Amino acid sequence: MPVQESPSGRRIVAGVDGSQSSASALRWAIRQAGLTGAAVDAVIAWHYPDLAASGLAAGSLEPTYGVFRESAEKVIADAISGTLDLASDVPVRARVAQGHAAQVLLGASAGASLLVVGSRGHGGFTEALLGSVSQHCIQHALCPVVVVRGPDPAWPAPHGGRPPEN
């Protein structure tokens, strides 16, 4: 997928983590970008696990550093290809960054017209109404934030399918 710029210069940042909630957020961001002439930066964050928490010796994680990044790259590529309609003219760029998800999203959204996140991702408590990352983004973003809760039944998935249920 070629990297394209939006003719308007507008940019929407969408948080992606592979969850259904983030797929809904990316879908919403792409639709909004189509309406406003913006480009979408789909952003995923990954982090290197703490050695103390992993219980592994310091040298044993060195070869896996690239595995974490590669896994994030695959998740974001799958999210974009599973969400973006082939006929769409919305520029969508994949961005992979190391760090805490909330901090990466806040950094990526600097100068953006909008930050779009799902209501909750893979971590935390499934009964929580709002995840810690989305909550942090709402409180600290320097641009408007949209939190997408669940799939939008009015927005079909590419190729005529329905978005998956959360």
C-alpha cells in the first residue's frame, strides 16, 4: 500500500491493537476521513516486556526484540487490509512504535485533527466501560478524541460483509 498524503493536509490518528474495538475505531476513522478529505494514520504500539515481570534472564530476550515489532506490524497490516475497502481513496498509513499505547497515541496525534480509539482493547477488565488507554487519551490529548463503542451496523465491512460483533 503506497504512502499517500491527504490533499487537505488533514490527518486522523486511529489506535489499533488487534481488538474488535480497535477495528471499529479504524473503520470509523476511515469513514470520517472520507467525509473530510483527511488521511488516516493507523497507529499500533508495542513494548518490550520488563525482565522482572517475565522471569527470564537478561540475555534471553535479545533475539525476541524483533519478534514484538514484527507481531505489531502484522496486526496493523491485517487490521488495515480487513477494514479498508479496496475501492477507497482514503490514504491510510501504518505506524508502528515502541512504547506505552497511550503515550504513543498522544505523540502520534500531535497536530492531528482527530484521535480515534476503541472503548477498550485487549488489556484490563472486560467489564470496564472505558479502557485505560482510551481514558488517558481523553484526558491528555491536544486534539478532539472520539471513542468508538462496538461495531457500527450502518457501516459495512469491505466486500459487503458485516463488521464482527464485539
